[in-house]
Amino acid sequence: MHRPESLAFPPGFLWGAATAGHQTEGNNVNSDYWQREYAAGTTVPEPSGDACDSYHRYREDIALLADTGLDTYRFSLEWSRIEPEPGVFSRAEMDHYRRMVDACHEAGLTPMVTLNHFTVPRWMHADGWWRAPRAAELFARFTEAVLPVVREGVPWVCTINEPNIIACGAGAEEGGANLVAHGLARPSRRVSEELVRAHQLSREVLTAEGIKSGWSVATQAIHAEPGCEEEARAYSYPLEEFFLEAARGDDFVGVQAYTRTFVGREGALPPREDVEKTLTGWEYFPAALGFGVRNAWEVTGHVPVIVTENGIATADDDRRVDYTAEALAHLHQAIADGVTVHGYLHWSALDNYEWGRYAPTFGLIAVDRSTFARTVKPSAYWLGQVARANALPAPSSPVLTEGAA
């Protein structure tokens, strides 16, 4: 049988990498997560501190990504910097983020901007966080305020990153049990509904300006244990499908995929002892991307997909290439089967702060914890070659694993 030399992706396909403000900028002292990091009796093992100092070094990061051959950079705005007090907006901080947009264009990268990547200002958290009666309106006001950042030259805006994981964090605070793959509790219904409302109001603001928008969902590739299909459906809906349904009618839906979750009679199960695990303790399962993309496509009623995050926490860069190549093969198969996918953004551009620890290294670029010196990894150049060719080299033997989508 004839085997193609490469697996070609659609013309204009986006190839890039992603970061988030709190995880890379450093010294986001006005955010709720910084407050949590330094609270008395905190359970956060390690504070973010200077992070990667990307607040000052973003031009270097952008230039390094462009040099590899990638063409897209997804980064987030830090709400706590832009609105340090309720209704007080910093022109200087908005200018900073606009300079990031401009730097992307100067380097030949397409910017994708996320308006909220988990953290919120201290004052919003004190007022009730996403449980506040007018939390959605506060986010819509923030969206209006940052229009000067995204109005021109930003073709894609992600309103809220992984709202389902935010809702799970709320569920944990409310005493929920039954851990998901990210290590969080079942989602809070109240917070889930407020996040949907926030997304909808934000989207109205962006649509009025002609800006394409959507939000990103952490997909879990739910697998049912034998005879537990009903339990798996009941577990999956409030965690994943509820948030995908809210993306119907959006310009795109972001898919973030890393691993899979098995569900038994009592709910989610930890990874089996005999499977390979990553530095986050998740099962090594590149096929998760195929599952996530297909589920998003079907549940949203065929809203175009952008893979806004996919990657692996590992100290073995060769294994990073293996994981990414297999994930991309699954993505290519989904596209061949009719799913519209506009791009693939790797998590992450940098070895950054992973919400309590620096040890789980996801980055295409290493960052020295003492000097902030950047070292581009071979995996970054490998992915850049894929981007330049807009095609994945075909494997000499089938790469799709058992259980693939």
C-alpha cells in the first residue's frame, strides 16, 4: 500500500505555542493567586516570584518562537495589572500588552490573546470571585476596557481559559470530591453558569467590534470502565459538554488536551500503575487530542476548532517530540474525517510556573531559574519544521495507538 511521505495540514493552518501571564510574567502581586501563594498556611508548594520575567523579556520570547519557524503566539492579559482597583484601568499596562501585539507582528507571528487565564484581581476575589452577583458584568467591562489592545491585528480572542477547570476549583472550595485528571473536584454549578454568562457578555462586546472570539475547554477524553457508560456520561457532562454547548455559535472553540480520564462506578479513577506517566502524574496518552477535537466538533454543532493547548510535562525532550508527533497524527486524522481545525498551539512556549511548581516542564524553550537565560530545545525546532512544511512527516509505521479516536 502506498504511504504518503507526509501528512499535510490545511492551507493557512496556524502553528504556534502558548503562555499565560501569571505563569511567565513574574510579580503579579495584585492577583488572587499571588495572594494565595503568600497567605499564612498556604498549601501552594512554591510561589511564582519572578516566573520567567517575560513581562520584560517578551520580545526575546517572541523572537525565539519566530526563529524556530512557528507563526502564532497565544498569550494572556493580566486582569490584575490592567484593573488594579475596581473601575481603575491602567493605560500604561494596556500599552504594554499592545506592544506585545505589535512585537508579534514585527516578528511575523499572529497574536492570539486570552482575556482571562485563571487569575483575577484581589479585589474581585474579595468581592466573591466568579460567585459575585455581577461577576459577568465585571468581565464584560474589562473586555470593553481592553479593546484598544485587541481591536486591530488580533484575529483571535479567547475570552476565558478552561472555564471548566475554574468551576472545578470552585467545586473543591465548596467541598466537592471525585477528582478529575487535573486534580480538581467536580465543577460548581453556580460558578459554571456565571462563567457562561461572562463569556456571552464578553463575546457580545467583541462581536460588536468585528473580533472573532471563543473560549477554550479542558477536554478529558473520558473513558468508561466496562459497564460504567452511564456513570461516565453523568460525570462528563457538567465537566466538558456543558461548556462546549456554551460555545455553540462562537467563531471557534479552543480545545486543550493532555490525557484521558477513566470513570468507574464511584467516579473518576487515578491512572493505572502500569501506564507511563508524565511529570504531572497524568497518563501519557497522545490520542487525547483526537478525542477532544472530535467531541468539541460534535457537541458545538460543528464550530471550528483551534487547539489552544496540547503538550507534555517531561524532562525528556525526545519524548516530547514523540508525544507531539502522535498527537498531531490524531489531529490530522480528525481533519481528514471532516473536522474543521484552524490551528495547533503547543503548551507551552516556555518552561514556566505550573500553578504551584516549576518542576513540571512543558516548554519548547528552557528557562534558567537563576539567570532567566533561554535555551531553545530540539523539540521547538522540530515543531518549527513541521510548521514550515505545514505537514507532519509520515511515520514509517502506524503511529495511532490502541484506543485512538
